[in-house]
Amino acid sequence: MEKLPLGKYLKTAGCAFSNYLAGESIYPFYASFKITHKCTLKCSFCNVWMEKTPDLSKEDVFKVLDNLGNSSITLLSLEGGDPLMRKDLSEILEYAYKKPFYLFFTTNGHLLDKRPMEEYGKNIDYLHISIDEGHDNLEFFERLEEFQSYGPEICIQIVVTKDTMDAIEEKVKRVYEVGARTVIMPACHLEGTDDYYPDSGKFGAEIIRLKKKYRNTITTPKGFLDNINKMHGCSTSSVIIDSDGGLFYPCRTVGKRIYNFTEGSVMDFVKSDEARKARQDMKNCTRRCGWYQYFATDVFASPSSFISSLSPYLFK
């Protein structure tokens, strides 16, 4: 994994300290950028493929990446839909990789055989491949060694529904056998979909058991497992950018589009009165949707959760 410029680490530390003093996550550190809503699948627990939001041009994607590079964001995940649907992906990856953040890339894997993954892999820090019943690709667990040959570290993303709780361990065991890593998350209930969300208490207990049995394999932090059982456990230290550059703030559950990453500075936006009010709306939310990205980012504030999340990368 590449090292970031010293100035970026110092900026991140300063923003984290500012968040601590303010008692809220003013500055985000993790972002997912859905560079397309187009997808090869129509997963039953997902609603992204239902949306008609247009994709940005390559030039406007670059504007978003410039804005992120000048912000507090330290980890960026390029997602979709399936980002492998974009024909200009090679140029986007090359541009993004030069920016001062770690670059994750998430795909359902169905197009891996049709894309130059070894070439793409040169500009990816971590390749996340979603493999589970919902993504209809369980056979990919037999190809993990092949996926590792692409170059970047691979992390298998497993979405768990209330009907697939009993099948978690066999997946984790396979990931453990090849020395890879996995992030495991519940299928949160999104608008327009049926409710597949598993019992959060049972889910948390099972992941903790498996983290102990298969050491340094599961990156899902303990903080996330604690947070999904709290009345309020989510945070604006993470943001999701839509395929047109729009930001639902504070989140996609209760937020409205009040900013676009192709315009202005996100660092100025998060300090605005409008953003401050939106964060208060998140604090008042009692939905407990379990959306992994929002509930897992206490790793930036909790040392124990930070270690829990990073240990699979540090001690493999």
C-alpha cells in the first residue's frame, strides 16, 4: 500500500483533533464515490440499480477527485453499481491513484474476466469483491487465488441477510485459507426493497466469534458491531457521493442533496450552518438502519476500534 504525503497525515490529524474538540464529526475521513449506477445485477437487497441518476463525464469525475484530494478524506472507495461498467475506468483510476488518499475499489466481480484487471490493479490499493448469495457468485470463492494475482490486496465483501446467517463461517474459512481478508456487513433495509436485515445482536455475536477463531481475517471493526445495537451509533465521518457528484448530507437515509462535489470546496461546506444543521438531524435520527459505512467509522475516534479494523492488515 502506498504511503501518503506527510502533509496529508498532518492535515488528517488536525481535522480529527478539531472533530474531538467540537464533539461531532465535522470533517469526514472516508468517502465512497459511486461513479456509476449501472450494474450487471439487480440484487434484492439493493436499490442503487433502480435509480436513474446520470453518470458524470470523465472531466467532472476528475473535479470530484480533486475536491476529495484537497479535503480530509484519507480513504476513498470507488463503487457503483459496478464501476467496471465505465469504459473510461482506466483513466479514472490512474487519476485517482495520484491523489493523497488510499484507493479502494469495489465490484461484484461479474465483469472481472472481461476487463484488464492486472492493468487496473496497478492503480488500486485494495480490491474489494462482493461475494455472497445476493450477488449470485458464490463460485468466486474458488477463484480467490486468481483474484490475488491481479496485484492489489483483495478483501472479500460479504453481505449477510437474515436468511444467510448460518452460512457466514464457511465463507470466512475460505478467505482465511488463502490469507485474504473480508469485511462482513448486514443487508440494511433500503427504500424500495424488502427487509433482509438480520438480527443485529445475533449478527454481532457471530462476527465476534469468527474474529477470534479466524485471526486477522475479518476487518469489520468491533465498534460497528457495538454501534448497530445502540440507539444512535452512526457518524458523519463518512460520506457517500452519488454518480452525478451529489451528496446526500448527512446520509442517504435522512439527508437531502445540499452539495455537489464538482463545485466549491467540501471543506468549506462541512463548516457551513446548513451542514451543521444536517448533522444535528442525524443525531436526532432513531432509525438504526445499520448502514455499514455510517456505523463503522467510529474507527477514527476510538483507538480500540481502529486497531480491531486494521489488525488484519498489520499482522497477516
